[in-house]
Amino acid sequence: VDERIGLLHHVIAVADAIAYAHGRSIIHRDLKPANVIVGEFGETVVIDWGLAKDLTTAEEPAVGGGPFRIHQDDGLTSAGTVLGTPAYMAPEQARGEFVDQRADVFAIGAMLWELCSLHKLPPHFSGQRRRLLRTAGIDPDLITIIEKAADPDPTRRYPEAGALAADLKEI
């Protein structure tokens, strides 16, 4: 667990980068470990902004390539189109519903969950998530943060990545 928790500063850097985007009404929509790289000097970089959306516009750019990406000639994403990577996708995103900053927060929560538990998807039952994390020796404050970030109900999640980053920095 200690080696994995040593990677927590990279997750905080991801939350900070996404908070910067959220402050400009941009959501990533495909956050996952494969889209986070650590440079040769230890810097953390969020890559692959191909599914990013500006929440201030109704239009979306055409996307293509990779699983779950659908090319639309008119440059618009149809209602109900699912874009992203299922293991890190917020439930509302998986259902094809409107998503906002909280979808990115869920993805960061899923990455935190995976970092701390070594399981891909958090169980839907909160008590089971807490028990698994406690058994893994995770700090109770970090468990609370993971629970809030990965909550299936978007109304109970952090409203944006900056609030999540702030709590992570307090641990």
C-alpha cells in the first residue's frame, strides 16, 4: 500500500490540472491512468483531451479513433452518445446523460479507488467500499475523500476538481 500511496501526489497533480480546466468550463471526459503521464523530471501531465468539452458551448468537435469514440460528420454529438472509458466513467456519463465537472471528479475518484484498493471498479455499496479500503490500511480521511469523489450520485460528489484537490492536500 505504501508504494501506491506514494503515487498520491500524482493524483493531486491531476486534480489540480483538471481544476484549471474546470475553472475555464472545460471538462476532460476521458480521465484514466493511461491519460496521465509522468515526465522524466517527475512532472505529471494529463494527456488526450480529444473528448474534452467546453461547457459554455452547445456544439462539440467531431471525435474519432479509439473505443467508444464516434465520428459525427456534422461535428455534433448526438444525445445519448457515450464517450469515454467505462471503468472510469461516471454513471450519468455511461447512461449518455449530460455531464459536467462532476464526471471528471468521478474519474479521479475511480483512479484513487484503484490506487488504494487494487480493484478496477468501486462497489456500489458504500459500506463495502469503506470496508475494503479500511482493510487495505487506507487513512480514514482519504477513504472519506474517495467515497465523496466516486459517489454514484453526482449531487453528492465534489462539484469540481479544485475542491477535491484541496481536500487531498489536507491529508
